[in-house]
Amino acid sequence: MTDAFADTVPIAPELTDYDRAHIKLYARLLDATADGAGWEEVVSVLFGIEVAHEPERARHVHDSHLARTRWAWRVDGPGSDLGRPQVRP
């Protein structure tokens, strides 16, 4: 899974279009972390970044996405509408 992604996740006080567009990535990131996969393996498989060639970038991409994923999960939680478009007034 190496769909287009930002090195640094956009941060906002609410879910963003980026969050919604990357919901599958977020789910896989949470699953891999829960399964005890090392960050190096996770960033290689999910983001296609070779840790040996770009160690600082790899760590930053992983940490940025994991932090946002955990935030989104706490805010929306299981069974939420995280993956559905939201209609705003």
C-alpha cells in the first residue's frame, strides 16, 4: 500500500479530508501496531519507504501518521462515521 501520502499529516481540530482519504491506511497502521510490528517494517510495507535509505524521513512519516491515527480513533472511535463524507452546514 503506497498510495500518495504527505510526509507530515495535516493537523486540524476536526477530521480532515486527508484523514478520510487515508482511512484504510490508518486502519492498517493501527492493526500493525497492535500486532507488534516494528515501525521499520510498517513504514516499509505501508508507505514504501526504505528505512536504510531515508531513516529520518521514514521515522517522521511513521510517527506523524500514527499520532494522527490514534487521535482520530479517540475522537471518532469504533463504529463512527470516520470513513463517510460529512455534510457541513
